[in-house]
Amino acid sequence: MRLSELLSGLESLRLEGAGDVDITGIAYHSQRAQEGDIFVAVRGFKTDGHLYIKDAVEGGVAAVVVAEGWERPADFPADVAMVRAGDTRLAMALLGDRFWGHPSGRLALVGVTGTNGKTTTAHLVEAAACGAGMTSGLIGTVVYRVAGRELPVGRTTPESADLQEILADMVNAGCEVASMEVSSHALSLRRVDACEFEVAVFTNLSQDHLDFHRDMEDYFQAKERLFLPRSQGGLEARAAVINIDDPSGRRLVERAAGRVLTFGTGENADLRGDLLEAGLKQSRVVVEYGGERWQGTTALTGRFNLHNILASLGACIMLGLDAASSLQGILSHTGVPGRFQAVDEGQDFAVLVDYAHTPDSLRRVLQAAREITPQRVIAVFGCGGDRDRGKRPMMGEIAVLEADVVFVTSDNPRSEEPQAIIADIEEGARAAGAPYKVIADRRAAIAEAVSEAKKGDAVVIAGKGHEKGQIFADRTLPFDDVEEARSALRKRTGDP
């Protein structure tokens, strides 16, 4: 594609110096830049892409995108085009969209945002669309999937240039629907700014990511961009599906630009549901919409999954799919790895692995475990390093109040000392005045919790869910909560 064609109509981008050149790709890492690419210099949190422009040029890029005010070196090659941008992150989103032929406009794109429930909701939308005979794609924390083909996962929401390439891959594979988790980071960093959303889904809002956002209002404002009119800095999804059981959802209903469908458990919701029976292996739910009422069973256990079911069904309805058949596809889904996942080795107590890593999600998971067990709830959890420190004592308090036995352990400490993170958790646990145990080694903590369990108990291993590694400052070690639980169960029974 010619650079002139790529820039046509993009008034925020200004060509400087060298004229028209052929562009064969978009890069934002100098080491991955190839001959003919346009290299976008993005200022990150740890470094600045402008420092690597020389490396990209030496690698053969045909053009570079730089911030306004960046000083062009005297020895900058005359045959490399330079484009000025007020915001290079936005520039990369616009260029990626143009280069890949605006793929989001050729799909029914569903964006799911919120603190908790994004992953399961996005998976359920994909399952319902596939059940309706539609070729579908999925982008999220656990997997990127294009018409059934899995791709390596990076971020929850990919960088804009990568995202547009994946969406183009979906279009080429014949996908008609794509469901995507949209993180607050992606919205703040403009990764999805060029996307055209058919439906935006809001699951809930509770404390998380305050290491990135200034406060909860800043966090909410990042999320609401998915719903606001473009005239107000939003992305103006054509339709919105919003949880009105959540206070932030009720606030958002008044601000959304497109058609709005609300969901929840109260009478004011357009789409209503209730949990009739909660079990370890299946639950029974009832759903009401448009004067119709359906009951069904699902492997998606836990009361919190009722909202995920309603959120995904709401998205299907706004896509124009049949509600009854969509619900059938949703209820037939067997679950997402690491999301209230049961680990069964024939034991007479429950073991559940969940990604819960926020105060609200930990509370919901422990309460859900309480509903399905006649005896004690045993919790194993920690908190991630280099992340929102404010939620650590909150999670400590919630754990000891909601569970009968608590093991505080390490999660992904990253650059922090595990014991320092645990000390922050202990502040809340001590304030609640309930007993707990500290076992910093996560493998040992899981083993001890499984050893402690008696008939009818439920062991909840929270925080890492589907993850396959434990992240330290200088290394990532293989670690899988599900496999560690299996190993501990087998040792308890004497099986190899």
C-alpha cells in the first residue's frame, strides 16, 4: 500500500520530508521491524520507541511515525518518510485499521468490558454464535481464536496494529462475529480506537488497576469510552448491553450512545435471570425476556455466572440472534479454563480453581463456593506484585470473613518480595480479627489446603486461574494451579 493511500483523510497525521513510498507492514518494536514497514515510535512505561528509530531505519523500514516535537536528526536518511502525529498510539490504531482494510467494519464485533466476567462472557458469545451456525472469532485473556484456529495469546486486548491484523485474519477466514475482551488499559491507550463495535457489553466495576488509573472515577471513565458518542471521546458502539445490578452500570445507561438493553436480577432489567439451584457440577437458571421465560441447566456453576449468562445472551439479542436458541448454546458451554474450574480426582470434597484476583471477584467466588458446599470453605490466595497495592488488605479481609480456613500465599510477585506482598494482605486479615495461615510457597500452600480438606468441604484456589507460569523478577517458572491441585489430590490418595 502506498503511504499516500495510508494517510489519505487522516488529518491528525502529517507527512514530512520524503514523499510517497510503498508500505508493506506496521511495526512498533524495532527488533521486529522489517524492510518496507512503517515504524511507529510509541512512548511506553519503561522505554520510548523514539530511542529505537535508528535501529528501525537500519532494519530497512520505509517510513517512521514520530511525535510532534521530536527533533529530526541531521543524518536522518532522505529516502525514509517521516510522519508527524500528535498521539502516536492513536496514529498506530488508525494506520493499522487502514492498512488491514477496516476489518472491524466487516464483522459484527462485540466488545466486553468490566472488572470481572469479561473472559467468560466473551467465550459465551462465541459459543452462541457458533451454535447459530456462524463462523466466529474470539480475542481475550485465555485464548485468541480465529474460526476455531488458536493463536498465541499476548495481552488481554492486543496492541492496535496486532489487533487489526487478527481481525483481518478473521475476515479472511470467513468469520461473521467476533467477541473481544476490552480492557481499561486498551481503552486508555487507544488500542481499540479505530474499531467499529456492533455491541458493547458492560459486566460490572469494582476496584482493580489503581496502579494504572488515578482513581475509581478514572477507571470508570476508561470503561465508558466504549459506550460514549465519538463527539464525547467515545467509540460509539451501535448497541449497549449493561448490567443494572451494578451502580456503575446504572450510571452508564444514561450515557450510552446506541440502543441499550439492560440485564440483571431485578424487575427493572430488560433481560432478567435468577439462579434456581446451585451445585458443584451444574446449576439451574431461569431467564426472562420479552414476555418469554426459559429454564435450563448449565455447567457454569456459581451465582456470579448468572450475570455472565445474561450478559452474553444480551449481546446475542442485540446482534439479532434468536434468544431461545442463543440461550441454549450458552447453557451448553462447559466452562472456561481457570474460571471456577472443578478439579476432580474422585475426592469427597470440592476443589475449585478461579482467576479471582480482585476484592469483588474473590468475594463472589468464595460466596459461590459457600452455596455449593455443606461444610467448610478453604481459601488459598495471594496478590500480584507491581499491581494495585490498595486491594491487598481488602482481599485479606474478605478472605478471612468469607472462608473458614485461609492460606495466604504468593501469586505472581514480579519485582516485589513475596513476603512484602503477604504483609500487605495480612493488614486486612488481622483487622478482620479472624485466623489465617501464611505459606509463602504456593505449591506448598495448595498441598496443605488439600490435605486440610474433609468430606463436604470446598477448596478454592484463587488468583491465577488459567495461567501456566509464576512470574518473578528475573524469571517465569512453570506453574499451573489445576495441575498442582491434581498432584496434591493424588498424593493424598496415594495415586501416582
